[in-house]
Amino acid sequence: QVQLAESGGGLVQSGGSLRLSCTASGRTSSTHAMAWFRQAQGKDREFVAGIIWSTGGPFYSDSVKGRFVASGDIAQNTVYLQMFNLKPSDTGVYYCAQAETGSDEYNHWGRGTQVTVRS
């Protein structure tokens, strides 16, 4: 099993920045990718950004490309999401997720951290 713990959410003004962190524990050796998703109130959860764990190569949704940066520290089993130029539409609960090698879905999820962007 893998446990994920997010931190770093908060309240920020439009145009501001925040950095989220997610630390994994447990059977992390089977990690293929780590990703961030978010869910705004009343809406479906959506993919935001992720990294391929073995290479550190990031991938992003179009809505955040150029504003968010995903990165990871394998030694610390931690993935980060640096968010710049935040907009009110970025408001939501941000979840960290882990996909295991050989899996076509994200197998483990954190509890989420709230990000609120005030206009």
C-alpha cells in the first residue's frame, strides 16, 4: 500500500503563487507516475499535472500549461506543484495520486488540500 499526504494549500489573491507538496510512504518502489488532480465545488475531478517518476518528465493539462510546474524528489518520495499566476478558476481541492507500474489508472490518492484563489 501507498499513503499520500498533501500540504501547502491555502488562500491567495488572483495572480499569486502557491506550492503544493505530496509525500508518499509505503510501497513506493512500484511508482510509475505521480499526478495532481483538482475538484472544484459542484464539478468533476480533473487532471492538472503529473510527472513520470523514473525520468521526472512532467505533463500538464492545457488549462495550467505555462503557469504550473510539476517536479519530484525521488529521494524524498515527494512531488511538488508550483503554481504561478493563479486564477479564481484554479480554486478547488487538490489531490495527489500515484500510479503503479503496469497500471492504467491511478491506484492511490491523498485526502486533498484546499486551494482558494480570491479575485
